[in-house]
Amino acid sequence: MKKLSTLITFILTLTVFAASASAATTYRTGPLSVPQTWQADLDGGSINSGTKDFWFNALTERRRFLEPMNGAEFRILPNGAPSYERCSTMSLGSGRIRVHRLTVGTYVCYRTSEGRYGVLRINADIGASPGTMEIGFTTWEDEEEVASVTYRTALLEIPQTWHADLDTGSIHSGTNDFWFRARTATNRYLQPQNGARFGIYGGGGGISKQDCVDTPKSTNNIPVGSLSNGTYVCYRTSDGRHGVFRINAPIGASPGTMEIGFTTWE
């Protein structure tokens, strides 16, 4: 009976999500059981694999949290029915959410580590430690966002220690998306800034916007050693646009220059 009840709840939950997501298509939907201390990927619909979006963290038996990971953001929906429009326009954050606030029937809006909006529902009592977070979730794909309209494309030369804005195509001005940081002459990396996310593209052939939307991205530093001549890097800017750049020349010994050709899509 419990399994049947959970299935019915999940189906009803998905019906609510789907009916209210008129501005978007469903990218991933399903039930997930997330055991205490495990992590969940709401783009891939998996646990303890992929680029995780949250961690069911337990510092003690009483201090337990839904803890965002890899730049994902969450917020409890205060009231009313969930929808893409509500979740994509509300203010989300990277702060922990205490488990005692996640009662049965609670809806939580989120933005994944790959930049997609979604909503999850707590479908069962989490229970005392060690508990399990049983959720029904839907992650949406913005229909407009998949269109490949170029917003900015150009060549950029970023000297070591300088910053770059991939929305405006400028260095050391605007809202910067990354910093060519150098801790030492050999410890150098691309460091994301202001919530921008980056991931090395591993596919072949021409790169489309959809390829970069689908490429796992994070706010983690990328070592300069991984950015050899010809490497493609997909990104989502601090303003929320997807794009790709190519390393057009060897960066060289310190102090080096990162020469890139980039395209940012609208």
C-alpha cells in the first residue's frame, strides 16, 4: 500500500508540474530516493553520480540539511502551485535548508548546476537519522533558451591576473565571468566569477548551443594545464547566457596570455 500511495502522489505531483510549465519543456522528471549523506543530480536524475546539485548533509543526527552544490540554488516555495514561471523568477540561494523545514508536501524551487530551473516535492516524511529524502522532481528546459541566437562573438586576449566578461566581450570591465588567476608561476587557472559556470567540451565536430547547454559545468577552477591550444570550453555567464570559447594559442609560461575566440548566445 505504501508503494502504491507513493506512486499516486508522484503521478499527481508530475501532473501539477507539467500543467504549469507552459513556457518550458520537461528536460527530466521522476522520483528520487536520496539516502542521508548521499548527493543528487537533478539534471541527470541520479544519485551519487553526474554533477551533483545537492547533498543530504548530516553534521549530527539533529543537524541535517539540503545543501546546494556546484553553484546550484534552491528556495522553498512559500505558497501556491509550483510553475516554471514562479521558479524561474523567484530569488534563489546557495544557503543550506534545514531538514525540519522539509515536511511532506513542501515544494522547493531550484536552479541546477547546469542552469536549468525546476521544482521538487517532498513526498514522504524524511524520518529520524539516518533518513531518506523521497522526492518527486521536474527539471525544465527553457524553450527560448535552446534557440541559437548569437549575442556576442569576438576574439579576446586576457593577460595573466586579468578578468574577462563574456557577455560584453571585455576585459577588466563589466560583470566579470572569469579570472585568469596565478597563485604562483606554475599554479595558474581559470577561476569562475560571479556565479558563472564552465566545463571543458569533450565532444567532436561543430559545437551547437544545445551541446553547451548539455555539457556539465561548475564553478570549480580549471587548471591552465587543461587548457591546451584547441581546447573548447562551454560556459554559462554571470548573466545566464550559454556560450563556448576556444583556446587559440598556447598560453605560455608565466606571465602568459589566454587568447580565445568566443561566442555567447542569447
